[in-house]
Amino acid sequence: MTSFFSQLEPFVCKALIQLYSKLTKLGWLDSLNSTHWVFRDVIADIDKFLKAGLEKCIIGVNLLELLIVEIDKAGYADNARPLTKQRKTASSFRDNTLLGIYIYNILIHSILL
């Protein structure tokens, strides 16, 4: 996967990460059944990047950054979604995932220092 990203231009890598973030945001409230939320396992998915080598760790940090930005913003494409659904997505992300992202941020910061 790292060799795949290293062969791409930086703007293409960023666009792929934005696509992942947008798909996660749009599918955040979707579930297969009442106990399994498909798009809410972002920490487990991105954890694979963060625990790998330096290049993958950088990709993982970019994934976390753009995911937070995407969940927080209400852009042009989101105008078709009701405001209540946007708020529900943002508050659910805040309550379920944001603390885990901050913990990873602190761990990465302590490793780099």
C-alpha cells in the first residue's frame, strides 16, 4: 500500500484520503444491523497505518486529520442532506471516535519527541 501511495502525486493521495473521509461521513449513520456500524471502525482501520512504518504513519495521520475536517464541515455537497442528519453525524463522531483520535495524537506526539 505504501508503494502505491509513494508512486502517486501528492494531490492524488490527498484526493483519495478525502474520498475515504467523505464516504465515512456519508455512511456514518448506516448499519448492517442494530449492532454493527460499518463506517464507525475508523480507529481500527487507521490503526493499521499508524503502527506501520513512517510513510504509512504519515498517511494515517493525514487520514485522521481529513476525517475530522470532513465530519466538521458542512460543504456544498452536504446541502442535500438535512441539517439534522449532519448534526447527528457530527455529534455521534464526537461522542464515539474523537477521544480515540486525540489519544492516538498524544501517543504519536510522545513517540516523536
